[in-house]
Amino acid sequence: MKKMSIVIPSLVAVFIALASIAGAHEPIKVSGYLVDKMCAGHHVKDKAADATKFASEHTKECGLMDDCVKSGYGVFSEGKWYEFDDKGSKLAVAIFNKTKNKDQIKVTVEGQLHDGKILVEKLTAE
């Protein structure tokens, strides 16, 4: 009986530890071009150079279209697509509204990478 009272809590502790590892967030900081998800969806499988070229030419006007705003945002960094969470998308809209650039809207994003999405803590225009 004593063995069971030791084994069961130990197993519970192991399961809790495994669950927290599975849900872990990885710190991330990347720089790249700000793009809405709707437009980015057509280029996520492009070669890195092609995706970067597209992202650099993505316009402020397009990024602020209603459907683009509704789709959310992310960043292409070195040809790789990183989707933002809701907070990051709201910060992206603010950057699109504030920038004087017509295209080449570069940002640096800091946050936590979780399940392929950045949980944005900070988004800064370059």
C-alpha cells in the first residue's frame, strides 16, 4: 500500500511535466516583411528568394484592404512565413496605418513560437 501511495503521485508528476513540455513556447526574434495572411498564403511554398521578393513588394494599400485585415498578419523572414496571434495582428494594423512606406514594410517581432504561430510580445517597424 505504501508503494502505491508513492508511485501514483510520481506518475502524476511525470504526466504533468510531459504535458508542460508538449505545450512549451520557444522564444523567437525575427526580422522581415509584414504581410497579411490572405496574400501570404499564395507564397508560403515559394523558394525563399521568391517569397522574400513578394513580401518586399507587398503594399501598404493591399495590407489595409478589409479582407486582408480580417485575415490577420505575419512576417516573411528569410523566405519563411511566421503567422502572428491576434495581438500581433492588431499591432501590425497599427504599423501599416502609421508607415509612410508604400511597400517594403520591415519589422522585427519578438515573442514565443507555439505551434507554428508567434505569440507576439513586441512588434517594431524598422
